[in-house]
Amino acid sequence: MKIAVTGATGFVGRHIVSCLVDRDHQVVAISRDEKKARALSWYDRVSYFAKDIYALSSDDMGLLKDVDALIHLAWPGLPNYKDMFHLEENLPNDYQFIKKVVEAGVTHVLVSGTCFEYGMMNGELTSETVPQPTTPYGEAKDSLRRHLSLLQKSLPFTLQWVRLFYMFGEGQNSKSLLALLDQAIDKGEAVFNMSGGEQLRDYLPVEESALRIVHVLEKGPLNGIWNCCSGRPVSVRRLVEEHIQERGAVMRLNLGYYPYPDYEPMAFWGKDDISDG
């Protein structure tokens, strides 16, 4: 297949592009920063375009010629989950971009959603769970899905919506939990400040998340919603302790230094419906 990927140099995108080329797909990789793209191992194996997808001209749409599918990952402004620009800017911009892509002839679209669409619900969350977003980010993502579902009625195309849970690995945000922990270990710090660590979350290595997203795409023209998750809840404290052990470090945890986030429930995880078919 010939597949276009937006956000190709982002945390998830770089791994998805790598997975696609390893599986012999042709890739049109799109992102804003060519310097970042050139540093990645797949740069010479793809057709790369440094573009702002929200400002594509009609001529730019030619880069999607003969593309069989789009994996849409680009979404500016994370991790500012509570900022209104997700609704005021990203939502309309994303909708208009995807509409242009479909009008250009791409009939298969996979979009990355988020577990933030579920809001403050605790326990196991399935792809059939009705979203109840409580942040602008979660609301914008869920609204985009609903907008695109309505668009399908007048402009038929396959829509695959993959809700991402928590990920870790190469390329993660430098301010994310495990990235901060690695920085503290590398500096030889004796204490790591964190929350109480009792919250239960669902984590996957980013390489595994990327592979699962590609598996959904390779299902072909099958509409649906999937959770991209491990299906196994783990406490944040345990995750941190295991990572310290894996790094061979000695470090005391200063539990309760940070309050629990007010935009996440204390205990939630996904039902894995990708790896088991």
C-alpha cells in the first residue's frame, strides 16, 4: 500500500513510519520539521514533505496522488490538555484537512484518538464505551470523530479511529514521567519527586503501539473504533520502580510531592481489541 502519514516525526509518527517501511509499504511522510526528519533512520526510504497540513494549497494536494490510505497523527499543542485551542483551532483545522484529503481521492483514513475522550470514567474502558470527555483536548478529538462520521454520509470513505492510551519510549516528550525519571537517573540524583503513584494506568511501549496501529490499517476498508492499549492496569508507582530497577539505579521516591491531576480518573485502563483480533 501507499500510505501518507501526518505528524511523521512526532513521538508516535516516527515509529509508525519505521514500521510501515519495514513492512514494505510505500510511505509519504509529512511533518513541519525536515531537520528532524533527516535525523531519522527512515528518511531516505520515504517520500518526505515538509508541510504545514493546515495550509496546504490545491497544488500541494498532489502529493497525495495514488495514496491508498492516510494515517493522521498530527495534533499541535500537546500536552496542554486543558487549553481551548484544541476546540477553537485544531478541531476545525483537522476536519477541513481530512475533508480535503478525501475529496482528493483518498478513501481510507485512520485517525489517532485518545483515552481522554472517555473523561473521568474509572475501570476498564472498551471501544464501545460512550465517551464523556471533560477536557478541551478530549472533547475536540471526540467531536472530530463525530464530524467525520457525518461526513461519511455525503462523502463515503473508510474511517478507522484508534484511541491511544499511555506510551513510553524513544522520542517521548521530555516532560513526560519516564523521560523526567531518566533525566534524574542520568544526573545521579538520589531522590525523584512524583505524585502519590497510586493511580492505575495503561502503558505500552511506543513501538508496540505503532505496530498495532499499522495492524488496524492493514485490516483494509473496515470502519470502527479501536483501543490501542495493553489491557493491563499498572500503578504509576510500580511503573517508576520497575524502570529504576531496569536502569540499575538506586533512588528514593518522594511520593506525594505533586498532586494528582484533576483531569484524569484514579484508575482506568483499556480493553485491548487490536492484538486479540
